[in-house]
Amino acid sequence: MLKTALFVRLEAKPGKEMDVEEFLKAGLPVVQEEPATIAWFGIRLGPSTFGIFDAFPDEAGREAHLTGKVAAALMAKAGELFSEPPSIEKVDVLASKLPA
């Protein structure tokens, strides 16, 4: 069961929207290697606003993700791709539905 999650809001610099989209798509294979990342979504919220939503079974899984390769890549690219630092929110999952 999912208990913890992250919601990350990303605002692309003007002209960097396609680069952010490609960055998110490239993150999927890396996240697939993380056993405690049960669900991961790279999303577009608007013309220049993107996000990541990912969910974990527990706090240890969430912390492992926050110290993993995708988080490191996100922070390394932040100055190049985003007009403001990524907004990373720790959230609790109250209910979920995933394939069995």
C-alpha cells in the first residue's frame, strides 16, 4: 500500500519547455530501477509548468528516492531548465488505485 508521496512543481525557463519535457521522459528508465518507487508520473500542468508525482510504501522509500539519481539530475539541471527552484512537497497518500 502506498503511504507517502512527493509532488514536485517545475516552472520551465522561457524556451526550455521541450527540454523539460525530454528531461522528464528520460527520467523514467532511471526511476524504474528504484524498487521502492511504486508509482511515478512526469506531468505537464500548463504551457511552461510541469510536475512529478511519485509514491512510495513508506518514508524509507521516499527518502531513498530523494537521495537517488533522478533527484540528483533534477538539482543538477535546475539552473539550466527552471525559472525558479523546484518546489518539492512531501505528501501523504490517503487513498490509491493501482493495477494489481
